[in-house]
Amino acid sequence: MTKWWKFVGACLMAGGVLAPVEPMAAEQPAKVFFGAAKLPAATAARSYGFYSKGCFSGGVAIATDGPTWQAMRLSRNRRWGHPAMINLIEKLSRDATADGWPGLLLGDISQPRGGPMLSGHASHQIGLDADIWLTPMPDHKLTYAERENMSAVSMIKKGGLTVDDRLWTPAHAALIRRAAKYPEVERIFVHPGIKKKLCETAKGDRSWLAKVRPFWGHDYHFHVRIGCQPGSQGCKEQDPIPKGDGCDKLDWWFTEEPWRPATGPQKPKARDVMTMASLPKACRDVLAAPSPASEAAVTVGVGGSAVAAVAPEPEPASEPTVDTAAAPIAANAYAETPAIGVPLPKPRPGG
């Protein structure tokens, strides 16, 4: 194990992927290594492990700006995802304009190679999760400082558990409904108060409500999750969604129990104690894999599928990795992202 880590450390540092980390040992938190990766693994697009315990290769980054989206918190370098996830974000941003939504503000997707993050999420590790702000995109291009400091707006009444009707609009509901109706979407996480509001106001076909799951937080944004993609044999599927729309199982969330402050010694967050030894073995290869020629080469803009530029890989040609039926897309350069590994400010709402 020690020899392997020395080899990986030498490869990564020589390739400019990771900042020097000593000692490079399997017992160190995996977030140190994955949080330092600036570029994805230039191999086939694959997810390994589970949403909260894994990594991915062949990632692409969504451009910081599109006609119907703007990416936030650029310093975190979390605009990366499996090509299928990036495709879906682009599609949602375009389709939602028909519902009166002016464009998406994008929160965290994943780190370049996934894995546990330096701060924040437990999930978002295999490139198949994305956070979408519930604040509509403004009518001007945000500055770098605005993207770092602007807070998303909570949809929940201050000190309460239900939606603030002064802020919630039919367009918010339509945006979530559209995302939930995509067949590739398996889960959408929202604050329980938002789920309650959707249950009270949804008309006609309500089958999409089953995918909308109540969870702590998610009052400033909603979390979109897609399923394991073709070619990702090492990806662990979620349990099927229970039958029904879930509206009859919300009562617990509006009792004191789920919101009662924790007492006594608390377990450390799994993100902070997760080691490389606890991740799928393939994640070591993901860290050691070569990087693409540049960030721009794997940045996705507008008008087609997110197809990563990857290095040749000796694998069966018949094994699919991602649906590339749509027209290929040209890579787009964008402003340089600050180095990863430097201390970040305290996470702000909406991240």
C-alpha cells in the first residue's frame, strides 16, 4: 500500500493534478486527494461506488455561463459531472424557460474526479448529483465576486417549516415538476416545507411527486440526482422509490423530533474520516489517471451532448459509456479557476 501511494503521489504531482501532500498514505482522509484534483481523469466516463462513497472518471465541466444558466461559487471548482449529468442540466435550463423560469443558477455538481469534498456535501461524489438554486438567474452576467458572495433566497418562512408565500411562485413549482418528469432523474431533494407545498398545489398528473423527497436543508436549492449510467458497472444503484406520491408521509417532518438540536458527543462527518481504503479500489486508478490537455478541452458550452475528450483506453468497443446521440459540442474556454486546496470561506447559504 505504501509503495502504491508513493507511485500515485509521484504521478499526480508530476502531472499537475494534485498539490503536494505528505505523507501520501491510505489512512489519510480521501477528501485531501480528491479536493486537490484540478482536472478530471481523462478516461471513459464511469461512476464508481455510491453517491456518498465513490468517485468518477471522464468528467466534464459545464461552462460558467450559458444563455440559460450561470454557475456560482467558482472558487470551489465543483462544476464537474458525468457527461449525462451535464447534459441534463443544460436541457433543464433550456426547457424551463417555457415555464417562465429565466435561467438556472448552478450550485455544486461534483469535484473534477468526484470523491468526498473538502467541505459541505456527503453526496455529490460520483458525478450524478447537482444543486440548482431556487433563485432565478438575473438579467445580467454576474461578476466573480457576486458569484462568490451572493446568497440564494430561502423559500421557507424564517423560524418556520413551511413555504413563505411571499417568495414562492408557480414558476418554482413548474421548475421542480419539469426536472422530476425527466425519466433519467431518480430523486429530487427539497425541504419538507417545499414538498408539502407541492403536494397541496399540484394538479393533474401527480406521479412526478414520488421523486420529490423531503430532506434537511434544501430550502435555498433543490438537489437533482440521476441514476447510474451505462458503462458504469461499479456504480451502486439506489433503492427504488416507494409507491405513491409521498404526500401522506410528511407528518413526521412537522414534529419536533427531526429538528431537535443534537446533544452529547457527535460522530465526525463521514466525509471527514473517509479514507482511500474505504472507497472503491477503482478510485485509486481514478486519482492516478492522466489529465486532459486543458480545462477548456473538457468544458461544455451550448448546443449538444457533453462528450469528454479522453485518452485512449484498452476496453471493449461494444461497452457503452454515455449517450452521445445529440450533436457534439465545441469546448469553451473560460476564466481561470483559483487553485484548489486553499482555505475557503465559511459555506454560504445556497451552496
